[in-house]
Amino acid sequence: MNPVRIGRIGRPHGLRGEVALDGAGLTVAELLAVGTFLWRGKRGEERALKLASARDALPRPLLLFEGFHYRDTASELTNGELWADRDLLPDPGPGIAYTFQLVGCRVVTEDGRELGTLAEVWTTGANPVYVVRGEREWLLPAHAEVVKRVDLEGRLITVNPPAGIEEI
């Protein structure tokens, strides 16, 4: 298995065992296509999980795993990380990258100024936000006006920060 982190399991939603998935870079359709996952708890415990259903519920998807059909049993998964075999992930398509591929990339401006390293990608209602940590923390909207180039092989993201962001 070549595992990649998919996201963190949040608290149960409702009474039927659904859990929220935070920080996922996969759509509901992609999660369903993967189907099998590895759960890792805070104390190092691991558990294989099979996805029974998934649905969109902004701001994050809700997942139901086989054998976790009640709120009490689903709460056992809270704050654990969800992992999947990289080979099971569908090709994201041309010009698109998964979050795990972006995190850790150096981030520089078009004029070559180093901002730091992409530490996280936050999902928002409008567009994702890149959390870049260097000498300071930058919150950059991930859209075409800001993100100019992504070089996955070179582990480099080139950006044009919005006007006025340096004063924030």
C-alpha cells in the first residue's frame, strides 16, 4: 500500500453514523470510487474501513462506513485520519492536483520572492485558501488570478498575491 492522507474525520452528524470529513481534496464521487480506506487514530491504532455511502453537505462531505451505523459507534472515528492507497485514487485530470500533492511545495511570487511552504489547503464556500508558512503566514485564495503556475515535479507554486495582502 502506498498511503496518502485524505483528511481528518470530524464529529458524527445525526444519529445514523455519518461523520464529517475535514480537509479532503476528493469529491464525493472520488471518495466512492476509492471505497476502501485506512483509519489511523491519535494513539497509533489502525482500522480498515469500507465506505457505505457519501454525500455532499457544505462545507464538508458526510461519510458512512460499514459497521458504523449509529452515532455512538461512529464517534469512535472522531479526530482520526483517513488514508487511502494512492494507486486507488482516480486521475484528477490535466492541470489539476490533489491537496496532498501540493502540501509541502515551496511558494514564491512571480518576481522570485520566497513566501514559504504550502502547509494546508482550507476548503471554503468560494474557492480553496492556501495557507503558506514562512517568515509569516499567508492566506492566499487559490484561483487563477493568484496561483500562476504549479510545478509538481519541482515542488514549486508561483503566485501573484492580491494587492494589499501584505498589509494584513
